[in-house]
Amino acid sequence: MIKVDNLSYSFPQKDLYNKISFTLEDGQHCAFIGTSGSGKSTLIDIIMDPERYMFDGKLEMDPNCRIGYVSQFSQLEKTKETTVFEYIGEEFIKLQNEITSICTEMETSSDIDTLLEKYQQALDAFEAIGGDDFESNINKKLNLANLIKLKDLMISELSGGEFKLIQVIKEMLNSPDLMIMDEPDVFLDFENLNSLRNLINSHKGMMLIITHNRYLLNHCFNKIIHLENKELQEFDGRYIDYNFSLLQTKIELQELAAEDDKEIERNEILVKKLRHIATNDSNTAKGRALRRRVKIQERLEERRIKTPFVDIKQPNIRLSTFNKIEETIALKVNDYSVAFNEMLLENVNFEIKSTDKVALIGSNGTGKTTLLREIFKNNRDSIEINNEVEVAYLSQVQGEILNESNTILEEFFHAGFETSGDIKSYISNYGFEEEVLEQKIGSLSGGEKNILQLAKVSASKANMLLLDEPTSHLDTYSQIALEKAIENYKGAILMISHDYYSIVNCMDYVLIIEDKTIRKMSMRKFRKMIYANHFDKDYLEIEEKKKSVETKIALALKDTDFELAKILSEELEELIKLL
């Protein structure tokens, strides 16, 4: 068991945790969620290497606890000259060779006792990680992830998504007591995401996984820990049930807050009356009555309902455009081809209208990012962009658009803002407080960098956006805010995405890369394809109904119609049972 008790930790610029506590037990698969920049990755670092950090509170875990770790920033080792099988089995092969070497040495050595001790230590280590069946276990995991075809390939030949899954398999097969993964789903295509789901669900040990992926959250976890506004709460159960529990709490607390607001308003009227009387009448009794009423008002303000898990900051993403052009062809691609070591795309043709919102999908490594970059550069005869179209680009490689050595202030001065006041006012909508404006962009979380990219894209007021995996690293609240912004945007969007929800929620149609070409697919056909490959029957229809009811609840709460919100929450509960 891992136990965190009343842990507090601060950076020089901000406090991260205020007396947070939780436990992890054997067999639990725990999703670690929370808004971008709330300190999830730092908490994982503390668990993995507590000696590096000066924190208050207690962290209790076995000193011999073996931790497997997959980073969100792991890079494909292009120069690594080893096969996939050898890479996964590295620890097993090393111990196997050590055992063989000791046995060979025993044949000629006179110091048998020392060698026997070494032999037993190596054998114990080999057995502790399930060494007897390691070849069979590697094959099973590769089959489960639908990657057996990669077994004899060199590591350098893999796509980034394939390598991420190979890393997950390698760490799992070393039989850690605790498996930690930091956003392992980022940039995985549909097939690889499904493979990750299978790997997570097949693992028998304790897991702690930072993820914002709604597909994984709904299908992989039996415990949730949620870090928000320096506080943490834990929930034993599914993410979908946790979300429903949060919504019910929100309805109850907003109802109480509405009553508090009425009482505060009534009291404010009395305070104003008494203040008016006191200024025109020197009667000390009137002054005392005013002071008493002011104290009552202060107490009411203090007890006003506040909760870190209901008042979650959602960025106000607005994708603006200077000039909305009449419906016309914004982008035309004619006979476009691109190759590196081999042909990626050949004689591709498509066009996008000035108001189309289009998802570009395809497996990892099929040329999606290359195409988007070349459209942005616009220096090939096969790519035509309408003269009235202004293009902005969001990259999955965040350092391509953001200068990570800049502060946020410097970045937005370079983007054309004239005063720090303008920047402060603009960037506050995206959830960045004044104290972080002097912070280097390189020190921000992955999610914060993507939000910053979105702010920069929006500030350009372009009427065509090229978005490469814009939901990557974003927390679920920011993902939903981005979907709303895309829906309200008046220009054209071409978006690379592997997020089912974002595509279904806000795209008009799909361009799918298959067999080195691109074909157009209606949303109806796309949904049908997704059902067939990834979901149980009717799953997305139920999700759609669920989203619709949640929207109605949000509107009811906005109108302070708490009775309607409660009735709708019962309807929502029935839909959740179907999922």
C-alpha cells in the first residue's frame, strides 16, 4: 500500500498542495485527474523520489517498492540498434546472460561458494520478474496490443505511438509493485489507444495513471484521485460515477449558495439603510445596530459555499476571426504527394470551404502532420490557399510555435500586444493569473502550453485554423471549452485528432488517410466505423444523450431552477447505468 498523509508542497511561485491525503492499494487502477498545472506530474515525482523534495506531511511506502514508469515526454530512440523483442526483454536477457556466465565460471573456478551466492541472487531476481516465461509473456502482451507484427523490427523503425506502447509493455513485464504512467495516451491513434486500454485492463498490479482521455477514463479505472485548487479527493469507483457524484454535489451546493445569496442581499439592504440612518443621526444605538449588522454580513460572506471541486476554472477559449469571408473554397489540394524513406501520400486531392470544420484522421506515421505543416508554409504548387484566407497553426510540437525561453509576457509582446495590461487582461481568460506572466514558458505543464498556443492562435484572428492534436495534454474541462470554441468559430478548421469525442462533438466531416491517399467521410459513416472498431453497440448514442442532459442541467443551474436540475439528474443516472 502507498499512503500519502497531509502532504503540503510549494514552488517559489505558487503553492501546489495543502494537506492532501490518499491511499493506493494492491490491484487498484487509479486515474489521477485535475486541471493543467495543478501539480499532478510533480506529485508523481515526489512518490518516485521523495528524497529530492522538501515537503510537509508523510509519504509511506515500502522502501523496496519497485516502480515502473512511462513518461509523457518519452522520445523514440531513432539510433537504438535493437529489435523490439530485445528492447522489451532487456532486463530478462541481461539476467539470463548473467546466470549463464556464472554457470560457465563455476566449471573452472575454485571459489564455488561465492559463485553459488551470485548465482542464487541472479536466479531470485530473474524469478521475481517472471523470467521463466518471459518470451511467452512478451508474445502475449504484443498480441494483446495487436503489435506482434513488430516483434522483429528495429526500435528505430517504429512510429512514436508504437514506441509508447512498447515502453508500456516493457515496464509492465518487469513486474513492478506500482506502475506509474504520465499521459501515456498522448498522440496515440485510434488503434493504439484501444491497445493501451487492453494493456491497462490486463495488468494485475497497482497503477497510478495521469490521463485526460475520456475514452480511457470511462473504460479503465476503479479508483479516481482528483487534484484541484491545492486540495485532493479520492473516490473508489468508476470515473463516470465520480463525475455524476460531483454533479449532484454541485446541484446541492448551488441551491444552498442561492439561499445564502438571498440572505446576503437582504442583509446588504439592511446595512445600507442603517448606514444612511447612522450618517444622519448621531444616536449611538443606531451606530451599534449598524456594526452588529456589518458583522452579520461578514459572517455570511465567510460561510458562503466554496468548494475546490465544484468551482473548477474552465478557460474561456474564444477562436476569433478578423474578417468572416463569404462561403467559398478556402483551401484546395491538387495531386499532392510526399515521401521520406517511402511514399506517405500520393496524388492526394481535396478542398475545404471557408466555413468547414474538418477532422484529418489516420494511423500514426501516415503523414498528417507533414501535410498540415506544408499547408501552413504554402510553398508548393499542389496547395492553393484563397487570397482572402489568413492561416494560423497550432503544433503538437509546442516549441515550434512557442519560444520556451520566453516568459508569457515576452511571448505575447512578440505576438503584437502593446502593453502588459492588455496581455494580462487577455490571458486571464485562459486561466493564467498575473503572478505567472513572468514565468518561463518552458516551466509550464504540457496542458498549460497548449492553452497558451490556443490563446496565441486566437489572438491572430485568422479565418482558417490548422490544429495539430489541440486536445493533447488538455484537461477535460479545457477540452470541452475548446469544443465550444470550435462550434462558435466562424472560419474554416482543419484539425488532426485522435479524440473521438472532439471529432463527433464539433466536426462537419472527416478526411481519412488510407493506402497513401485521402478520402472524405461523412460523420455518419465515421461514427459507424468507430462503433464497429472501438465501442459496444449504441455507446456513442448514449454518450450523446448523456451530453444533452448534462447541457440541460447546466442551463437549469444557470437559471437557478434546482427542481428541474434534480429531475434531469435522475434521467442522467439512468443513462449512466446503460454505459
